[in-house]
Amino acid sequence: MARAVSLKVQRIVQNHEAYLLGKPEVRPIGGGPSTFRAPAAAPLKFEAVIQGWLVEKKPNEKTEYTWRRVMKELSNFLGHDDVRRVGADDPVGWKADLLAKGLKAKTIRDSKLAPVRAILQWATDNRKIDVNPASRINIDLKARSSEKKRGYTDDEAKVILRAARTEKEPHKRWVPWVCAYTGARIAEICQLRSEDIKQIDGIWCIAFAAEAGSLKNVHSERVVPVHSALDDEGFLKFAASVRKGPLFADLAPDRFGSRGGTGTKILSRWIRSLGVTDKRISPNHSWRHRLKTLGRRHEFAVDILDAMTGHAPKTVADTYGETEPEAMLRELHHAGVLTDEELAEKLSGLQADDAERQRP
């Protein structure tokens, strides 16, 4: 009797665990129906989990919109929106369906699986569900040389910067030049305000501040000195002409209130129209790749180059202290033992004998 009771209790525990994990019940020895029937759990709607995640994580408006849309896509695929009914096989099936529809592996990994995994992990961490069914679901990416993103070459930079000189719209005239000399993200530049162009310790700087608009991460909030070539080009005069508010008011905010989103699309199409059509080029992001290339060419200090582009420090030691504008300006002016004029020519990719412009 003791042995029989012990086995019965063991079956009950196993069935309860199977119920919590969404697995079939364990049948008694000898067959027959299971004697354990766990009570049905109340549905946990996707929206309830999303709301909890939003309250804690406080993402920007665009991320909220995008991730809600992804969770809706998953719900449509599953035919329900109950988080407790999502099994381990469901994200795998969804991934296979997305691949069959022709989505790129990187898009599936970063824009589909990652949001689902993060939201379901929040539900797991907060004891809404026992396990995250998407925790180990990923996709293997095999990079091809023909698809690897690259920076602009000197010749490509010349084409774009020369074309920018002829433009009358402020965002086309100045955003590519600021990209070339700061390596900043195009969205960061499009949302700049006149008050973000200011002197710090006697050095004219561009401050990328959260007050101007959404930034990618904590390292994105930074100050970058205005290179002398930008000053020669007339950027500081342009900034001074805007007494207050957005530098690029000609860009209408997108649905999320961001001029950066609008500028990204417009400038991408404009750059492609100039004949820069290589698919390995990301019209806006390739400026950041280019500045990294130039930094290596001219032997910039790595930590200062990372500070300029807003990349995370490589070591704990790099997080100590501040990267002052004076240090950045020193790198810009003395990298590779070049004169100011020579460095400006190298950075912009323009020839010194360009008839459209004469430097002193």
C-alpha cells in the first residue's frame, strides 16, 4: 500500500509539472485515464504582458509601435493571443513561416524574434508564465561578402558632398557634411537644434542631447567638436542663422514626431539618385563606417574615436573620466601628422584643387 500511494503521489506531481510546462499528462502504469486534472488557467492576453513590459522598460514611441505590431503578427499566426498557450514549438513554426515568405534572416532575428523573446522573458521574470517558449529560438546568419555593409570610398564621398553644395534645402545641404565630419547617425543630426551648436571651453561643438530627440543608447549622448572644414564650409553661419529651435525645420516630423525618421528616408533616396547604388552601401549609416576607416588610416586614439561616434567603451578603464572636446579636436587636427588643410581634404574626400571651393 505504501508503495502504491508513493507511486500515485509521484504521478500527481509529474502531471502537475507537465501541465505547467504545457506537456501531455503522464499516464498511470498499466494504462487507463489519468486521474489528475489540473484546473484550467485563466488566459493571459498578449496586451496585458505588453502593458507590463511598457511600464517597466519605457521604450520610445517608435519601439512601442513596432513591437506591438510584431506581437500582433505572432498572434495572427497562432490564431490566439493567450501567452499561456504559446508552446516551445510555436516560435519555431513562426520562424519557418517567415522564412517561407522570403524575409531575410537578419530581419527575422532582429526585428521579429528579438521583440517576442524580450516581451516573453519579461512575462517569465515577473512570474506570469513559468518558462519563456522563445528563449532559445534564434536563426543562424551566414554573412556573404556581397552583402556586408561598408563605408563610402573617397570617390563616393566626393560625389555626395559636392552634390550637397548645390542644394538649397538645409537638410540636403548640411546633413551629409555633418555626417562626414562627425560620424554621427543621420537621425541624430536631423533632430539637432540651434542651441545644440555651442562653445564649450572655447571650442565650437555639436551636442547630441536627449532633449533634442530620441537617442539610441546612453553612449549616444555626447559632444563632438566642429571641424574647421565644417566651419570653412559655412556650417556655423548657418546654425547662427537659426535663432532657436530645429536646425532642419524644413523636415516634417514623422508619425512619431521625429525629423530623423523623415530625413533618413529622404536623404537615402537622394543619395541613391546620385548614382551611389551599391547594395553594400547603407546611404546614411555608411558615413559612420567611413569615419571608422579614416580613424584607423590616420591613427586616431580608439577610445576617442568611439566617443565621437557614440559607441560603447571597450573596457572598464575607458569608462573612467571624460572625453573632452579639446582631446577630440587634437585628434582631428593632428592625426597622421597632417596639416589642417590636408586633413580636411582627406576627411571630406574632396580634392584641394576643386574649382568650386578654395581654402585659405
